[in-house]
Amino acid sequence: MSSRAVLSLGAGGEEGARHVVLVAPREELAAPSRVRLPEPEPAPGLILPDGSINWGCPCLGGMSTGPCGQQFRDAFSCFHYSEADPKGSDCYEKFSVMQQCMSQYPELYGKDDDEELAAALHDAEDAADTAPAHTAPAAGDSARTTDRVDK
């Protein structure tokens, strides 16, 4: 025989109670719970089951909500739904608008990796052009360099 008591505390009676206290026998509380929770739904990725774009996906890194979020969404939507060959070739204008917007916020969007690579290569070429030319020793010269390792 189970003897339970339910106490409702707060204004409004049982339905409007702010607190509910359940008093049950120790044996009933010691038994494993019979409550079954539903299986969690898998987290959606970039593309939702209906084929639309999940703008809240962490994989977008917040690009859809920044100061150029609308331009990003326009360009990305164009690419996603593009049927041109090659895919996205009809989206040049939208990507150009997005790039112009992002160039106004370099502290937020930073430089493109390709731009950084190009700048590094340019600096390396400049350094090579200004470095003194290295000449090889003539065939009869016995100019050798050795590395000495102290033991």
C-alpha cells in the first residue's frame, strides 16, 4: 500500500502553486524511475531536413549575424540554390557586394588567408632581390666550410 501526500504551496491552490512537495515512502523513492524521456533529436547541420539553410549553425561562425550578415546570407543562399554550371557562377555580384562590405570591417573579418600568403611571398621576393648575390668558388679554389661540434 502506497501512501503519498502532495502538498501545494503558494497562492492559487494546487494549479497555481509555486511549489509542490511530494511525500512518498522510502521504498517507492528507492526504486528506479519509470519515467522514459524521448530520444534527443540530432542537432541539425548546415542544411535542414527540408533543404533550407540553418543560419544558426555554429559552422557558419556567426557570419550570418555580423554587420555584413545580410550580404553573407544573400551570397551563400545564391550559391546554395544555384543551378548554374559551374555551381555559383551566377553569384559573382552577390559575393562581390559581400566582399566590399567585409573590407569595411577588417578588425572583425580580418584579412583573407590568400592575401596574407600573397603578402608574405611578396616580402620574400623583395628580400631576395635586395640580398647580395652569392658567388660560388671557382673550380680550382678549395674553399670549404666545416661545422665544428664541441664535445
